[in-house]
Amino acid sequence: MPEALASAVIPARATTVWRVVRDFGGSAAWQPAVAGCVLADAEAPDRVGCIRTLSMADGETVVEPLLALDDHARSLTYGIVSSPYRVQSYRATMWVVPVTAAGETFVGWSVNFDYD
């Protein structure tokens, strides 16, 4: 099962960054590959089990459930239930960690998946 990792240091406080990341329906505001994001049935964006439909910048559609959300650890996990991409058993986790007294934040993303 392949695993991909990505990370960045953001020049903002962890509480501010986490507020943006934890909004499961808000990814179009900060993720360039996402042109639009709609939650199913106007669900709460922090309810485990909610479903989002992403309109990707390339014109494709991806449907993802929120699998876990932990405000204490500042992490969330989601999967893919429908996409045009050749991935299966997709599970991604994002986490937010304060790194300095200057107010910067480490953001990590990892994903495991199978493909056909």
C-alpha cells in the first residue's frame, strides 16, 4: 500500500490554522486543486460521518467522508467513496502542530491507498 507525505510551515498560529483545516466543507478556500466543495444535506462540517463533494479544478468530482476529527490533537482523517481516480482504500490524515513561540504552525498530510 503506497503512502505519500507532505508538510508545510504556515506563518500563522496553530489555533488559526486548525480552524481553517477542521472545516471539512471549506477546502476550496485554501486547496488550489479544489474548485468547489459542498456538504451533503447541509451537514455540520465537523460531524464525523459527514460527506463532502469536491469539484476539482480539473473538472472531476470526488466524494469524501469525514472519518475522524480530534480537536485536542488537531487532526482529521477522511477517505474517498467515489472518484475518477484509480485509488482504493484511500485514507488521508491532516494534523496541525505549533512549532515556535513566533507563532508558526507545522501542517502535515499523509495518505495511504491501494490502486488498480
